[in-house]
Amino acid sequence: MTGFRVVGSVTRAHAGFLELAELTVVGPDGEFTRSVVRHPGAVVVVPLVDEDVILVRQYRAAVGRSLLELPAGKRDVAGEAPAATATRELEEEIGRRPGRLTKLCEFYNSPGFTDEYTHLYCATDLTRAVTPRGVSVEERAMSIEQLPLAATADLIATGELIDAKSIIGLMLTQQLLERGRAGQT
């Protein structure tokens, strides 16, 4: 769709790593404003051990409960490549280091109000990391769970897994493994 362009931006607030901006946009019907949350971006990692996946159960203040999720984190280190951020987050959250990272996809999390852009990887050949776990309060309190990747559909169906980035990552990893099996026959 063409005919839209941002002609102005005013920062309204800063909150930690986030910025709230008010954009002035010109479109086919004239000028309008939109509030947008600026985000540094994120990574999500599907850590595989054979045909199991390592997930974390972490408290999320925004929804007021703990969620079962894939390890993930902000791209908040200046100049750090997404793959390096993925490696750092795995070390911090599950105490493992990937021997191999495979890029699965990239996506906008919720483009209706934020520019958060996520890089999604599958990590294999995991080894123990020397970096201590748990940087944030939530990370220090979270639990680590190893579950069969094949249980993904049941976890979604029962409502145990309701985090979108994790659903995307697990489904794409299942497809990756199925393609690999098909290539072996």
C-alpha cells in the first residue's frame, strides 16, 4: 500500500529501554497521528537437545503471571549482532552455549503499535556455559524445563503455551526437523 509517509516524530516519554513517540503521518485522506513504542529489537532461541526443547517458565509483569517460553531477550548491547545476542541470552537464561545457530525467521511482534523486530534461531550442539545464570530478578527466579518438541501441539491446545514468539519458534523448528528427516530418506 502506498501513499503513506511519516513527516514528523516527537518523543513523548522514555521508560527504560523503550521510547514512546508520536508520529505525524500523511496519507491519502490527509494528516493524522499515531503513538508508537520504539523497541531495540529482540532475539528468540529454540534450544534443542536431541528432540527435546529447553523452555523457561518466567514471571511476566505485563500479564501478571508466569509463562512457559523459549529463551529470549532484548538487543540492548550496541553493535552486537543478533546471533551474538542469541548466544548471550542462552548463557544467561539456561546456562548453555550453542555449537550451532540456524536462523529460522525474523518478524515484527506487534506492528500495530511497536517497531519491535525479532530474530528467531534454533540452537543445537549445546554445551554448558561458564557465564553465571540469571541477570534480572525474573531470570534468577525462573525455572528451566526440558520437554519433547513433539508435545508442542498439546501444549498449545491445553493453553499451557500461549506466548506467540514461542509458538512460532517451536512450530518452525518442527518443520525444520521434518524437512531434515525427509532429506535423509
